[in-house]
Amino acid sequence: MTSLASGTPIASKLDMQHRLFAELSAMFGREVPLYDKSLLVNRACNATVCALLGRIHPGFRASDAEIDRASGERHGAIRIGRADEYRWVCRLFACFAMEPHDFYDMTAVGAKSQPMIATAFRSVVDPEHRVFASLLMTDYFEAGMRGRIEAALAGRTIFGERARQLIERSERNGGLAWSEASELISECTSRIFKWTGEAHDHALYRDLVDGGFKIAADIACFDSLHLNHLTPNTLCMDLYTAAMKRCLGEVDRGWFESRACAVLGRLAHRLWADSRGDWMLLHFKQLSTADIAALSRAQIDGPEIAGLARALADELDGDKFSLEGIVHAGSKGLTEGPSEDTPVFLRQDAYRALTEPVAFRESDGSVVHATHTARFGEIEERFYACTPAGRRLYDACLLRADEIRERDPELPKQDPAQYEAAYAAAFLPFPKSVPELVAAGLCHARFRATDAGIAARDAGVELPCDAMELVRRGFAALEGLRYEDFLPVSAAGIFASNLQQYGTRSTASVKPAYSRALIEEILGKSVVEPALVYAGIEAETRLETLDRLGVLARIDAGERTEYERRVAALRAVLASCGIKAG
Ligand code: OOG
Ligand code: NI
């Protein structure tokens, strides 16, 4: 452990990150009671999935701490008003080992456009939490409105003196002592990201909302970077969304039980067929391949599944889950992302934005009591990272899936089974298992030599030099890389869909164009290209595996050069973030 000049140990930035997110989650739970309830619902659903796993793998038991970890928050979203604030946010997250990843231009997504550009802060090599941080582009607006927004933002101070001092100290010393880290976390939860229920300039607020710019209103008239949402992780999206519908009073108990039975039955079937344990490896980071290979397997029958569904329904009927007295706008009822059977990128769902009271302080000293609708509750389930070819195929499938929704917007409600089948049909071109996805060049994986492979090499067996052939014959193994970023394109859709409002159009005389270079200039830092990281990890582990199995010298020279180029690109990214390779 490294220490400061005083000899005090430096806090691990990753540990600080876990603490920050635990405390943000506690803060958000106090601010938004429905979020707190949704965490309970999610935990109950994840515990049910773990119980199912325990039946299928009789040796498997998840401890309370493991269920907590699997159920925790995975991302948050904040919206920022000024470029200087954006740079401070970047410097703040760097104290928690979170670097900007990817450039999202929300102004250029057709009808879903918003006056925002964005990046996501997360750690490069050990991502657990992430924050989607967008910046309002005031030059998207005509001069008059632009001036009003900038004036409303000019007076605010998001980062106080102490927060800035701590960030600078962390930069100077390479980290903070725990006492300082705790202070910085408390700056985050008591000021920077705290919801105050106070705003200013109600006239501007109304004009922005009436003009369709609800997101700009959520930024320009407030004095903190309040969290828009925090998104926990589910082990089974369809079970969670059914449970939330039940708790929000949208469906009756009979509907819930039959849906839970169907969903758990489908999952049981998948887990049963998954002899390599890919699903468990993806959903439980703490489990190793050896742990999973050691698990025994048992059949589970219909009545047992019905029993699990009934027990969950009983639990959700308890007082703890009662939403009585909590105002809400219902669930969105549409899951974004790939179909249920296609394990790429991530799936997300949400409950709709809540209408909350806000007091507007006016310049003449008066107070206007009004409401604000922006904060919503999301949930996510993460799958595998796509290659560029996988991404193109995803985009093409999504286009077809969107057509199904547009053709008949009522279908998901009227005939969920038919809608699900049609949505899944749109994603048929995707194979559904990790080895097939990797073999088709659609998803990334990490490779390793197996004991059998090493024994064969030692025995002088002539091994093939194709990595997938080595996997097929058991000399190597692969593990899909989890996707750690945001849903392509649909981030903009997420802004819109939770507000029940579609996109915006620039009112500037010439719509400005925004670029990665611009966001890097604002941040004072280069933005990590996640595609290089996924491809680099895959290339590095492919080369290592082939080398360990003694076949590296036999692979095609062009292929080898390409993998080495990808490894060099990964190293360059890591070096630019101050991370040592290896
Ligand atoms: C951010 C929207 C993006 C996601 O999950 O894609 C996002 C926002 O609404 O501010 O959080
Ligand atoms: Ni989100």
C-alpha cells in the first residue's frame, strides 16, 4: 500500500469508489422512496434466482453479502450545465479511479436528439460502477434562449472550496487518506449530487418545458447536479419488471405468479442447458470457472418452479413492499436492448419519471411552488461486449425490433407473448451462446489455456493453432467479456422515453456540430475508446494462450501482427490513464 508523505496510507481508489456508490445509493434512497422500494424488490427477485440456482446446482448457495453485491447499483446519471463544471466532475471521478469512456453525441440521433453531449465515467480495467454524465450545449438554442440559460447557470457553485481542495490534493499526492476520502464522499452526498427541491427562474423553467426542452429545464434552473437515476443490477430482468408491476399495483397476483413461473421456467431451461456455466460466470464475478465446474446438477420440475414463484408472490404481498402513500407514474413497460434470449450489450427497463414538488426562488424574493418531473428509476442486466461487426448486426436487428413497436404500440400491453416472440424474431440472426457469438466474430472474449491443453503440449501432442479450434477440443477455454458501457443509440431514447416525451430540434440559426475533440478539450483529458479496451483484452489473451500452448509461431503472420497492434492500442489507452499493463 502506498502512503502520503506524512506516512498515512493512501486509500484504494476502487474501495473509495465502492463507498461513494454505497453512500450515493443511501442518499438517493432517502430522496426517492420509490428507489428504496425498488432495491428491495430487486433483492427479493435476485434471491429467488439464487434459490433457483441452488435447486439446479445443489452445492450452490449465495450468501446475503453475495446477493447484496449482485443486486447493487451499477450506474448513475447526472446532467451538467457548464463546461467548467464538467471538467471538475471529470477531476472528481478520477479520484475514484473513474475515467471518461466514449463520446455520445445526443444532438445527432435524429428524432431522439437532445441538446446534450456525454461521456461515461468508469474504471478502465475493473469496472463495477459507472456514471453517465451529459453536458447541456447552450449553443443548440437561439441567441435569446441561450443567453437566458447561461445567465441562470452563471451564478451557481457546484464544487465548494473544500471539494476543490480535496480533488487537487488527490491529484498532487496520487490519492487521499481515508479521512480525506470520507470528506470528499460527504461533499458528494451533502452537496454536489444532492437533490434540494429548490430551483430558480420559474419563467425560464416554464419556457423550456413548454418548448419541449424538459432536460434543459432539469439543468438550468437547479443548483446541484442531482442524480437523475441510479440503476441497480438484476439477475433476471423479466422477473424484476413483473415484480415491480405487481408492487406498483398494475397487475394482480394471478398475473404475477403465472408470469414469474414462465420466466423462471425459461431461466431454468437455459441454466440446465448451459453446461459450461457461462451464465453464472457472467452474473457472479466472484465465481471462478473451477468453482462452477465443481457444481453438481439436478433437474427441477414445474411444481418446484411454481413453488418459487408463489413464495416470491407471498413475499411481495408483505408490508415491506407496500407502495401505499408513495406517488409514482407507473412502470415504463418496455424493456430496451436486445431480446431476452440474445446475450449482448445490456437490457434496461424503468419506472417513469416522478412528479416532485419544487420551490422556485425568484429574483424579487418571492417563492413559486411548482412541480418538476425528471427523476426516474432504472434497472439493468448486463451481457457480452460486441465487436464492431456485432454492433452493426445489433443496430440492424434493433431497427427491425423498433418497427414492431412502431407498427403496433399497444401490442406489448395487449399481447405480451406475441410481442416478445416478434421482438425475439428480430434478433434471430444472433447466435445465443458465448462460443457461437465469439466464433462468429460478434462478441469479445478472454481466452486461457486449460490444464488439458498444457498437459497435451507437454506430452508433445500436435495442437491446432486456431484459438476456436483449441476451445472446441478443450485445450483452451474462453469467457465472454461483460459489456461495461451504455446502450448504443438508446441512451438518447432513455432520456426521452421516461419523460413520455420524444426528442428536440436545435433552435440555433445553424445547428452546431459536436465532436470527441470538443469534449476532450472541455474535460482536459482524452476519452477512452472502450472498443480498443475490449479488443485489446481479447487479443492479449489470445496471444498468451497460443504462446502457452506452444503454437504461436505457427499462426498466420498477418493475424499475429493484427493482434499485436490491438495489444499496443490497449497499452496506449492504459498508459494514457496512468495504469500499468499486466
Ligand atoms: C442519461 C440517460 C442515459 C442510460 O442508462 O442509458 C442513461 C440521463 O437520462 O441523464 O442513463
Ligand atoms: Ni441510465
